[in-house]
Amino acid sequence: MNKTWLIIKREYLSRVSKKTFILTTVLTPIGFVIFWIALIFIMSSGVEKKKIALLDPSDALQISEKGKLRDGMVSFSYPKKNLDELKLTFIDEGFKGILFIPEQSLDSATTTFNIHYYSNDDISISTQETIKKAIAKHARKIKMYQLGINDVLLNKLNTKIALQPKNLDETKEDVSDKRAYVATALGAIMMFLIYLVIFIYGNMVMRSVMEEKTNRIVEVLISSVRPFQLMLGKIVGVGAVGLTQFAIWALVFPLLYLGVGLTFSGKLSQLQELTTTSTSNSNDMEKIMFIFQELGNFNFGYIIFIFLIFFLGGYVIYASLFAAVGAAMGDDWGEGQSLTLIVAIPVIIAFYIGIAVIENPTSTLAVWSSIFPLFSPIVMPARIVFDPPVVQIITSVIVLILTSILFIWISGRIYRIGILMYGKKTTLKDFVQWMFRKD
Amino acid sequence: MNVLELQKVRKTYQEHVACDDVSFNIEKGKIFGLLGPNGAGKTSLIRIITTITKADSGSVLFNGVPLNAKHPSQIGYMPEERGLYKKMKVGHQITYLARLKGFSKKEAFNQLDYWLDKFNITDWRHKKIEELSKGMQQKIQFICTVIHNPELLILDEPFSGLDPINTNLIRDEIYELNKKGTTILFSTHRMEQVEQVCENIVLINKGKNVLNGPVSDIKNQFKEHIYQIDFIGKLPENIEEHVTVVEELESSIKVQLIDVGHANKFLNYLLTQKTLVTGFNEILPTLNEIFIKIVGGTSDE
């Protein structure tokens, strides 16, 4: 065991101390932060309140009677000047543009209302929308008054449809309708993460095995340690590198989130204020609030625990397969491509099943593919947020663990023969033969 | 006392028989040659001794004990196809391999200092293997093989790919280790090297051992009573009535005699014929000749 530990340490340290590891580990969060800060600046510059002068000489909008236009991202001023005068001075007075209302009537029969906008700059889409919405809302107010409708009456026309998913088991709490959305997103993220890990770190194991084989150092190594120890050390060492990277990110991202939040708190609260007062975004805001509320309703301890089991199980199964493939490959990269594909196919199939499963987490396909060990590491995490029956989870975990052990054993058998084979193209038949060959 | 005893070791790969009841002993402190043409089964045999693979049948005793998991730490093995981690630094590389052989960190570092100092290469310590030349890498490879003070050193074609300077350096190092008591198993198909270094040999062909014993015994066993006679002047004219002339030069002649007793008679004959003899030597066959004679047309290559 001591020797395996030495191998794990070498595999781990040689990777963690590599420039590429340090760069990707550090640069990824930094990249996110830069992206994020840029986003804040872009958004806050975009939502800067624009002062616009509104000229309504014919009083079509009946500002004095019906009140001023609602401010959102645009604040309206009502200077007492005429259009030609203002055209010369509006920039000096701090206006972005002039909104001129030509003479026309505005009553319940009006279908189109013309307004003119004067400015040195092109009018942005968001400003256009804001202005149009503000005027439309105001027009609606005037029309409602003329038609004798009030808000109370209007609201009577609306019927809110509440779809409530009911739990069959009456003792259990009913789930909220928003939960499905959140669960879908969460499941997809976890599934994608495992999919990536299998490919990135599985490939790393394979390359590492091949490197030792093409270097010819492997014969020296296995005259000191058993091939199985060597393979195991590699799988654990590379896996630890992956976990380290995730752990660093898991620590750094919330810190950075907090840091950015504090540093730009002024800008952020300004942003928030604007979005909440703005008429257009209140619905989105509400949704976001719901999502956050809903996120709190998930049992994260449980989800992360199950996720980790499948994460590790999936990694072990596929990394050991990749190790066997790496051992079987010769000095030539191209030779082993078909073998790599054989390992990659179940992962890709599992990914597509996973996508289907998120849509329909209780289908027969979902149940069986989340138990089948080559698919379950990707499919089960996608399902777990939908609270599958515990029996299924336990079955799946047991099958997963047994398969992991079996695959490590099988790969070890192939590996020990493969690493000493040179100059021969390996076929699937060889794999089977090597598995049953004695030492 | 034998470091290694092989008894009827047999190993097959599918239909191919790599080792067919091979038996030999390696005496402690000796330099032992494992000979055979390419594909004779040398590497298979070495892989069994180094516990990389297991024999199908037969037994391998290390210091009288059947091979077990503790023995690899007492064996140093330099395979024919060798290599190192290209990206690893010299110091790390050597200590890593020493520790895999069971050395503690401290022992590994002590040994590293000793060997780097011995080869005068302390300033290479922090260089990566890929930065070194081929010859330098071979020195490191050798250090990696002997770093853990093995009792038995197995060298598979140790001089292949070495330049003459490194060949001498490594050969001297092998002698020195041998003097300190290390037993050496030297595997090669190059006979002239064996003659220089080995005291005992085993010759393997097609997985079977065909010859086994001290080099001098084997040479005697295969001698054909060929003598070289150096002389001044003229040989008797009817010399071919007495012996078979193998080769005739201006002042020396090679003849084949019937047996050792014949040599005396023949010398006597020459003297009575008033030939001025300046030298009379028995020519023993070289291992190469024996090798070719035995392996001859039966080799795979």
C-alpha cells in the first residue's frame, strides 16, 4: 500500500505543480470575475437613467390632469419651451433627447399614437421600449378613464390559473410548480459536470499510461511494484487532481462572488433598484426570487452526497477503462482511436439519455438507465433532484460500486499484459484473451 | 551459495513456448551471462526472475527462498528497452525509483548524493531528463538501476546504444559493484562482451537451455584440438600425413590434432624434424563460434 501511495503522490504532485494546471485553476475563476465585472459595467452603463424632455404643446397626454408619466430607466422632464428653442439647448440642459408629441387626439378610439424623438445619438432599443411602454401605459390610463373602467373592474376579467402538483402520498408535502424548472437546471448541471469529468480526467489517465509505455519506463516500474498498484495509483492520483480543482473552485467562486458583490455593491444596488422600478423586468425579478426560494427547498446535503458517489463511481469505471485502452495502445496514437471510441460511446449515449430523463424523470428509460452502471453515473445525478424512490438509488449505488470493483479488476488484467506489448495492433479479441490470461 | 536457482522453469504464451524447462543456478558474487539469440526467451526468463510475470511451472529460488513480493527490492533491473520520465527532474526521478524499491526518503537522498557525486554530475540534479543528452540519460538510467544497492543486478543488453566512453564507464562500474559482492546477471546476444566479463554462462535457444557452466569449461568442452604453431624457417614437407592443416601462414600454422596426447607427439615430431618452433598454443573456440555451432541453422533469425 505504501508503494501505491508513492505512485499516487507522484501522479498528483506532478500534475498539480504543472503550469497548465495552475493556469486553468486560477485563470478560470479570474476569467469569470472579469466577465462578471464587465457585465456589471455594461449593464449599469446601459441602464443609466436617461433624462428626456417631453414636449406636449397640444396637451394630448393631459399631463396636468392625469399625472406624470411613470419613470423607469428614463426620467421625463416637462420644460416649458417650444421645440425649436429646445433643439438648440437640450444638450446643455442635460437631456438625452426630446420627445415631441404632435397635435392629435387621444381617446378610446385611438389605435395609433405618433410621437417624435429628437436626439444627436441613435435611440437604443431599450430606450425605445421604455418610452413606448411609458406612453402606452399613460394612454391606457386615459382610455380607461374615458371608458369608465377602473383597475378593480379590469382585474375581475383576469383569472389566475394555479397548477398545483399533488403528491400521491398525502402525508408528504406538496411540491411547488417552480420546483420542476429548478430541478431541471440543477440536474442538467450535475449531469454535464460528470460527463466532462469522465472525458477530461479519463483521458488524462489514458495519456499517463501511454506515456509510461512509450517511455519504456513501465518495465522498470513493474519490476518494483505490481501493475495493479501502478494503475490504481494513477487513477486515484489523477482523480485527486480533479477533486482538488473542483474544491478550489468551490471555495474560490463563492468568495469571489462575495468580493465582487461587496466591491461593486453601489453599482449592484443601483442596478437592482433600476430593474425593480422599471416596469418591464418586475416579472423576471419575481421569477428569480422564486428560483432562489426554491433552491433553498432542496436537500443539498443529500444531493451532494449522492452526486459525489456517482461522480466517483463514474470516474473509477471509465478511468479504469481508459487506463486499459491506454495500456493496449502502442507508440502510435492513431492505432488506439477505435478502442477509445468504444469507451466513449456509452458515455455519449448516457448523456443523451440524461437529456431525455430530465424531461421525463420517471419514465421506464429513466429508471433502468439510472441503474445500468455504464449510464447511471450520468443519468442518476440528472434524476436525483426529482426525488427518485430510495430503493432505486440504493440499487443503483450497489450496482455501481460492484461494477467499479469489477472494472478495476478487469482493467488491471488487461493493463498488466498490455503495457508490455509492443508493435502489435490490439483488437477487442486480445482484450478478452488478456483478461483471462494468467500472470 | 546460490543467489538464484531456477529449476525446470516453463512459460508459455498461448501456443508459443517462451521457456521450456530452463534450469540453472547463479552463484553469489559471480558475473553470470544469459545468452541466446533474439527471441530465445531471455527477456521472458528475466521477467520471471524480476517477478513481472510468473512461471507456469518449475521453481525460482532467491537465496533459497521461493520468489515473493519482498524480493524485487533486492533486485536491480535494467531492461533492454529503457526509458525515464522525460519531464521529471533527475533527482526526483532517481529518488522516486529508489523509494518504489522500498528505500526511505533519507536513504534515497543519501544514495542520490553518493551516485551523483561518483559520476560527477551533481549539477544535473535539477535538470529535467529531456534536457539531457542520450549518453547522460543512460548514466541516470544506470544509477536508477543500482540506487537501492541490489543483491542481484540484472542487465538486459546493458551496452546497447552506449557510446564507447559510456560503455567503459558502465563496465567499470559493473566490475566495482561485483567486487563489492553484487551478483550480476548479464543478458546479451553479443558474445564478445560475455567473454570479457562473465565467469559462468547459460545459453538458451528456442526457450531451452542448451549449455550451462563456467566459460572455461565450456570452451574446453567444445575445443577441437586446434593448435597454433609459430616457427622460423621451414616445416617438414610431409606434415599433412601427421595432422590436418587448418590454416597455413608464412611463419605460423594452425593444425587440428586428435587429442591432447597427440599434441606432445606432434611437438616431438616437429622438433625431431629440426623445425625451429617459437610458439605452441592451443586455440580454444570463441563463445561466438560455439554459439553459432550450437544455434546454427536452428535459430529463428
